[in-house]
Amino acid sequence: MRPTADRVKEAVFSILESRDGCEGCAVLDLFAGAGALGLEALSRGARSAVFVDPARPARDAIEANLAATGLAGEVLTMPAARALDVLAASGRRFDRVFLDPPYGEGWVARTLQALDEADLVVAGGWIVAEHERGAPAAATVGRFSQELTRRYGHTQITLYRAGHPRANDDAGT
């Protein structure tokens, strides 16, 4: 587990606060580790959070952190790809998604593609991807467009926005 540095977490939430924050949002924390990003979103008013990590120690840490803070969330102890399938099959959709996968293994691009294919992010939703500084971040993946990228030491944060579906032309009705 490589926890998100406090400075990076503060920066992520500062960026999100300038873009409608987390109040009332459904949050998905993929590669959650101890769940710091999802817990922070809950503490800032997110209505729900799903934490995904395949490691039992991560699950135990998330559950302990939820209990310690008095917050509620759902923990899925399984690989991210399987969790995305499970969530899509149940019709779940999210307003905010946090990706903090292992560095240097191509997880960000693959996970963005899977999120797009599963249609798990609402139109206008935000995806925050944490990755290794200097690792290329695609300008677009499916309907997700890169809005900004920031560097913090060895960490890079890339923010994606989910595009809006094409609106029906109701002219003349």
C-alpha cells in the first residue's frame, strides 16, 4: 500500500472544491488502500462511497477508519476490474471517482477505459487519477477529457471530466 500524501490529498480536494466539491455525491475509491480519499469525500458531504481494494489488510484498514470516523461506506475486497463489472451489473453510477493504482503498471489508462465502457460515471462527473510524475496521461479516454494535471513531488494528479451525452433535439415540440 502506498498511501496518498496529505499534501496531495489536500490539493485534490482543493481542486474538487473549485468544481462543485463532493456534497451529495456518490463516490468510488478504486485501489483504495486505507481509503483516505473516499473517507475525505465522505467527511466533505458525499452521500455514499464504495471502496475497492483486493487486499484484506486494506479492507481491514478501511473498515477501522470508517468505524473510527463514524462514517459509512461499502467495501469491496476484489480486484478493480471485477468490482467495475459488479458495480455496472447492479446499475451503480458515480459522481466522483478516485484512482490511486500502483505506479508504472498502466493501470490508469486501463481503468479509465473500463470505467467508460461500463458507463459508471455520470455526465459531468470527475475522475481524479493519481500516478507517477512524468507518466503520460491521455488527453481523452472514451468520453473522459483531461481538464488539468498537477505535479506534487513524485506524484502527478490528472483530473478528467465525463462528457455529456448528446442531447435530443427537441426543437419544434
